[in-house]
Amino acid sequence: MEDFLTQLPQQLVNGLTLGSVYALIALGYSMVYGILQLLNFAHGDVYMVGAFIGFGVLTALVPQAAPLLPPAIVIILMLLAAMLGCGLLGVGIEWFAYRPLRNAPRIAPLISALGTSILIQNAIQLTLTANYRVYRTEKVIPLAAGIDIGDLHISATRALVILAAIVLMLALTYLVQRTKLGRAMRAVAIDREAAATMGVNVDRIIVLTFFIGSALAGAAGVLTGLVFTRVWHTMGFNAGLKGFTAAVVGGIGNVPGAMLGGMLLGLVEAFAVGFISPAFKEVITFVVLIIILLIRPRGLLGTAVIQKV
Amino acid sequence: MASPPLTTRRDALTRALERWNALPATARFFILLAAAASVPLLTSNDYVIRIAGNVCLFATLAVALNVVVGYAGLLDLGFIAFYGIGAYTYAILSSDQFGIHWPSWASLIFIGLVGLVSGFLLGSPSLRLLGDYLAIVTLGFGLVFAQLALTLDRVELPWHPGVIINLTGGTNGIVRLDPLSFFGFQLHTVTHYFYALLVWLALVLIIVHRLNQSRIGRAWRSMGEDALAAETMGMPTRRLKLLAFSCGSAIAGITGGIFAAWQQSVFPQNFSTDVLITLYAMMVLGGISNLGGAVLGAGVLAIAPELLRSPELARLIFYAALVFGLLLFTRPRRNGLLVLVSVIGLGALLRLGVQAFAPDWLSPPTLEVAAVSVSTAIDRFSQQFGIYVQGWIVLLKEPLLVGNLAFAVMIPALLALSRMKPGRIKLLLTIPAVYLLVFVWETRLAAEPAVTRLLLIGGLLVTLMIFRPNGLLGRRKVEIV
């Protein structure tokens, strides 16, 4: 019990870091699902590409000796490059793999998404090989830097990840809730045809949704790289799965739900690793998932949809 | 002004299918079965028979998956776990792991029961969930299975401290399993297992087909079309779903048992998500809720990677497909020919240009023709062909960077081209695009066969879905709004 209390704050921080990444990935899943009822299995690979773009920018701007630019600017540039690159990639995927299948049976875009995922992974493996790449985070954020609260040490990297995720999520909430574009997105999610009749350009909204969702995944990729330092070509698979799970736990198609689900999943995983056993991490995560879904079949924040016949 | 002809064009595939479909179903089934059974008679090459066995294995799994996904409309992403449970159950019941050696028939029947029960146990709480929620719970189940298979090599019983049981063998798996044996006859060659798998596939096909013709099958199909309407018509949808789920699991389990006996070992990576993705691809390729389609899809996706295994043969297939595709998909046909000739001309020009101005960038052909005594005619032909191609293309000494760049340019270029409106500009742009494709193939793809194989499978899935969203043999459903 003593042990538990001393470890609790540290595991809380670990969980929140992990949860921030999951939440950012889950948002993309959830937004796309909300609008197209499509499970975008290639989303995890977009995240992986984001991690690699961040790696490229970091290695280009921070040579062995000393960084060319102030660290803060390097990190911001990494995030921006990854978000832009991934956003465009997401738009490309939508245009190439999903748009022709808008009216096909529901399993067709699912298979197309699987195919896209395999394509992206292997394209990366072909051009960048299957080796691990290591972010040299310590060049931009000193290892010792951090905040000390009593016994608890929050490293600056983790604080940055949590902070960046919160900022991005606040920006997204503002976008969805307060702007004209957000209103159009919500309208398309509720009823695509009705929104189109009301003068919303549905195609443009779908493209924008893909752009935003993928940009968030790209940011998540860079943040993962900064904290966990290793990136490789199949890292998107597991992360995508976790993001999807988080989206489902929160209630798929629901933006605050995805954030909540991501944080919750991160916390559960960190606690499972810290207090029970790292070997049973996935088992515990999914048992929790199944229990949540059995109690609330539509996810934590999901509302029962009245099925129209 | 002449009016356009009223008859619609039917593609060759549809016409061939119509002729084949005119035969009675039983005749078709037995013709195919006899054709498959004759494979070991035609070749004594164990490698070929092994692939044929793999086709049967995957076809059985795809048919079972079809019951769950195609007929009952349940998106089950944990299917592979039942296959794994079957294999591990067989491994535990017939190896030295615990010193248990059950007779094969008893193990297989027991595995069927285990599959049925575990399907029921997973199904009964989670079938409350709808569509995508069911997908995630089953996916989670699949992952949990994979992780348990890895970690259950050191199980400590809480009521017997100190006793550590090795249940699954962890990453080392369980090895030296007993081979299958029925009535004193022991299966020990690849051919034996091929026949066992073929018989099992035929049996499963008959059972599923009969089920599908019965009251239950009709109920399943109506449920797959519209679960709500089916329920309103008084069908016990919950029980029907559970039945489909358990049937699929039981078949997958027994197939897993046979698989374990065949390779005489089980490892966690035999039941990874990759296998699940391949299975889904097989099912969808052939067309959902079409049994023949599932078998066909399994055949295509189990054989295609093997064909691409030898780089020279893969090259031959690649160029054949390229020429065929160009001639088939450009209208009028002479345009295709035009593009082909222009690409060859462009290649020759570039090669001559590089030879004239920077001859030391070029590398001599890396291939040679093997001696007549050690190779077959087709090998020699494909090698000779490869040498010609390498003499035609700009074969660089340092292909890595340029090849990667060309690859990065090629993908968006091909995508953009695929969406352009047909016309003279598209035709003109096709020429450099095809050259780029060939260049990338020669510089990068041919050097990495494993990656190329997966790239091709991925590309195949996407393009297939775009052009035939209902699969090769699927029929377009009428959507009622």
C-alpha cells in the first residue's frame, strides 16, 4: 500500500502522457467516423508518417554539434511540418481510397483502408528501411529539465506532451463548437443529405475533417517520438488500435468522448504496467474496455441513436 | 447522327461466369474437387503440394469467416483467436507438453466443442453490442489471445505457490506434436495433409452450403441484409447470431487443430493480425457471402505471394501484367500500343543519353543465365528477359537514393494519373509514368521482394475495391432507401 501511494503520482503522469497521445489519435478516428461511418484503419499509419516527418526535421535542424535554431522553434517546426504533411497525406488517402467508395457496401472502404495501411507501411519500409530511428530529444530538451512537486518529478518532455495535447484539443473544441466550419462539420455528421440541401459543401467538409484528423495524428506522432524516442515503420498499427479503442470507449463519433477515452486508456495502461505486470498490459486494457462497453454499449459519452427505419 | 448502341458491354469475366453458372451446382462442386484432388498426381514437388494445402487451409478459414461476417453480418475481428485456440488445444492434447496424447479423432471433436463453447462465451455478452463496437471487442479478444499465448509460459497457481506451469511455451511455442492418425493410418507426408485439408474443406463447404439452404441459412441472410427487419418478422436474431458466431468459431478451431498437426508445432506468430487481414482480404476479394468466391480469393491470395518469390519470375509477371493492363485499359486499343512503343523509345533514348554523357553512372547487368543443366526453360527465359531489360533501362551503380526519390515521385504521379479525365494529355503523361514505374521496379522493388509483395497486395486490395466493390464474384445488391 505504501508502495502504491508513492508510485501513484508518477504513474499518473505516465498515464496522462500516454493518454494524450492516444487521445490525439482517437480524435481523428472519431471525427472521420462521425462523418462517414468509416473506420479509417490507415489512421495509425498516418501517425507513423508524422513521427518520421518529425524525425526528419529534428535531424536536419539539430546536427551533432549544436542546434541551428532555438529548441522551442525546432519543436514548433517539427509539429507544424508533421501536421501539414500528415494532413495532406490524409486528404490524399481520402481522395484516393475512400471517395470512390462513398456509396459502396460498408465493408468495401474497410478493406480499402486495410490496403492503404499495408501500402503506407511498406512504402516507408522500402524507402527508409525497417530500422528503428531514434529521436535525439536530449539535444532540444535537456534530460534533467522538469518540474519537481515534492517527490514527484515531471520531466519537461512529458509536460510538453501533455501541454501540447491540451492546447491542440482546446483549439479543436473551439473549431468544432464556435466556428462556422465546425457547425458545418456537426451538421454533416448528423445528416449528410440534409446538410447538403442546406448549402453545406459536403465534400469540402469531409476533406477538411480528414485534414484536421490526420494533422492531429501527425502531432501525436511527433510527441510520441519526443517522449519515447524510438520510431519505426509498424509503430502505427498498435497505436492506431489504441486510438480506435479510445474512440470507442469514449463513444465513437463524439469529440469530447475521444479525449476522455484516450486519457482513460492511457491511465489504465500505465496503472496496469506499474502496479500489475507489463506482460499483461494489453489483456488488462481490453478487459477494461469490454467491461465499459458492456455497461455502456455506446461508449462513455455516446448517446443512444434512434434508429430510423 | 447515329444513336449509340443500346446493348451494354459485358466484360469477359461476366460472360465466362455465366457459362460456368449454367452447370448444375453439384457438378461444378465435384469438377472443382476432382481438379483439386489431382494436384498431387500431377506433381511430386512437395513445395507445390504444400501451397495447395495452404490454399485449402485458408479457403476453409475464409468460408468459416464468411458464415460469421457474410451471412450473419457480424464484423468479427477476433476470428483468428479461435483458429489459434484450436491449434493450441491440439498442441496441448497431443504433445509431451503435459504428456497427454489423445487419439486424433477425440482431439478434433474436443477442439470443435472448445471452439463452439468459446465462441458462445465471447458471443453471448458481446452480441448485445452493435456493428463497430462488436468489432472492437472481438479485436480486443484476438489481441488478448495473442498476448496470453506469449505470456502463459509461466503460470503460477495461487493455491499452489511455487509451482510454475508452462502452458503455451511462450515465444518458443509447443513443438513435436503428434501427427494426425485415423484408424491406425498415420498422416506423415505433405500429400497426406493436403488430402486431409481438402476433405475437411469439402466437408465444410457442404455443411455450410446445406445450412445456407435451410431455414437457418435463410434467417441468417435476411439478418445480414437488415437485422431490424428480420427481428420484426419474428426471427430470434440473438440466438441466430450466436449460432453463426459459434459455428464459425468451431470450424476455425478444428482447422487450427489440423494446421497444428501439419506443421507439428504452434507459435504465437502463426495467429497474428496479419493472418486475419489476409483472411478478410481473401473473403472480400471473392465477394462476401459467396462460398465459391471465398475459395477463389483464398486461392489467389495464397498463390500470388509464392509466384512473386523468385525475382526473375516476378519480373516476368510484372511486365506481362503491365503490357496486358496497358492494352486492356486504354481505349482505343492502338493507344495502348502507342504508349508501349513510346515507353520503349523513351527508355532507349534515356539510356543512350546517359551512356553518352555519364557512362560511369551505369552498372552492367547483374543477372546471368544459369546453365542448362541446373535450370528449367522458363527460368532461363526469365533470366534472359531480365538481362535485356537491364540493358535497356538506366541501371545505376548507386540506385538507392535515386530509386527512393523516383518511388516517392511515382506514387503521387500514378494516383493523379488514375484520376485524370481520359484524353490526349493523359495519354502523353502515361508514357513517362509507365517509364517511372518500370524504373522504380528495376532499381528498388526487385531488390526487396518481401516489401514489394506486400505493396502489391495493398495496391490490389485498394484498386479491387474501387473497381469492383462487391468482390470478384459478388453481385451488386439493390439498395433500397
